[in-house]
Amino acid sequence: MTKLTSIAVITCWYGDYPWYFPYFINSCAYNSTVDFYIITDNTKAVASKPDNVKIIYKTLEEIMASASAKLGFEVNIDNPYKLCDFKPAYGFLFPEIIQGYDFWAQSDLDIIYGNIRAFMTKEIFDEFDFISLRHDYTTGCFALYRNNHLMNTFFMRSKDYRQVFSEPKHYCFDECNFAWDILTAGASIFDLKTQIESFTHIIKKAEKEQVIKAHFDFILIEGLMGRIIFDNGKIYYKNQFEGMLYHLYWLKKIYQPKRTVKKIPKRYYISKSKIYHSR
């Protein structure tokens, strides 16, 4: 039997868990061959936590001190959201977590996973060093890195990473320095004048120069699309297009249920404005 490529997924979260957290946890359970690590200061027990979800307790101060020591300069993580800029450095900052894994990934909690292995195949892992879930820029919500020195230190190829890591301002370094719309419209990252050299810049440049092999493909579902179904660990749009995950970034801005769901059914629906469990 062919050995599965091992994957460690890292998410940092500080404060109370959000209303959509049970959906995240439930979807992790369906991906039992992937390990999910949540770094947090939240000591509250996680209900229905599967064995492949590991909780690691670290304060922001501990992360900041450790990151400063590893990088050799003082980093600034005054608020949890600033950690988004550090996502491409997770492999460098948390070597004790990714040790022994073939790939590691960054993730957020506003994610409902589908069948990860259906998309992340042996052929994909054998060929590519970095995997984005969009075709146009590196995806901050989830991206995969081969676990080696090159990819774990790749963020250092940006001429601006010291500035990004040492200032309190959020730069959207993990993606494209906020140039989403123009890239989605078809522009090239090399034709844009941005404030900093983002991770999209350096990955696309390295891909062009054949330093690494990067995979860019639109395999996630996001936006207020409606007609999304979660069905026994798989996610479909319009009952025909399967996605690797659904990103709740926009939905969570307009949908704030009064109660946190305790039991997630095997099948549920996501409309343009809410999640519901029956028609």
C-alpha cells in the first residue's frame, strides 16, 4: 500500500472560539488522515474534538518572544490578526509541530473542509513545492508547503519581510498586499505597484525562474454564492462542482446566529445568508 503524504495544518486563534468553530471541527473529523494543530490561548475544552485535532497553548507574548529569537530581530504581534502576515513563516516558527511531516499548511478557522485528499493527491505532492487554492494569488486561508528548508524559509526572499514582521500594520503579506480585485480581474502581480513585496510576488517569481514548482488552481468555494451543500465530508456547489473547502470569510460578516450549534448533521446547506440544517 502506498504511504500517504503526511500533512500538518496550523491555525493560530486567540480569544473565544467563533460560532462557526463547530463546523470547522466537524469537517476536520472527516479528514482523519490529516493532522490539524490549533495554537491558542483559549483553555476551554473543545466539544466533539476528533483525535486528529491537536490544541497547543501559547500566549501571543510567547509567540512574539520565540519569533524574535528565531528571526534575530524584534517582531510586532500586538494583536492576533497580525499573525496573518506571519503565515508563510509558520514552518520556520513552529518546527516542533511540523517535524516529521511531508507537507505543512496554514489555515484559518473560518473554513469548512471538504475532502482534502480528493484534491491533494500523491501526484500533486510529488510534483509541487507550494500549493495555492486559487489561480491568481497565494491563498492565506489555506496553502500547502513542502516541509524542507527552502520552503520553510521562503518568506525571507521578500525584500520587505523584516519590515512586515516588525511593524504593527497588517500588510496582507501572506497573499498579495490587498491586490485581490485587480488580480482576480486578470492582472499580473508583476505589473502592479504594491507597498511591499508579498508572498504572491516571491512565489510567482520563483515559479517563473524555475526555482520551485508551484500549483495554482481554483479549487475552493468562497463568496456569498448560495446553493452549497456539505454532504458527509464533501462540499458541493450546485450539486455538481466539488470544492476542497468553503471559506466563510464573507458569510461570517453577515450571519451571526444567536446560538452556537452543538451537533452538526452529516448533511447541511449554506445559502447566501446563513447555514441551515434542513430544507
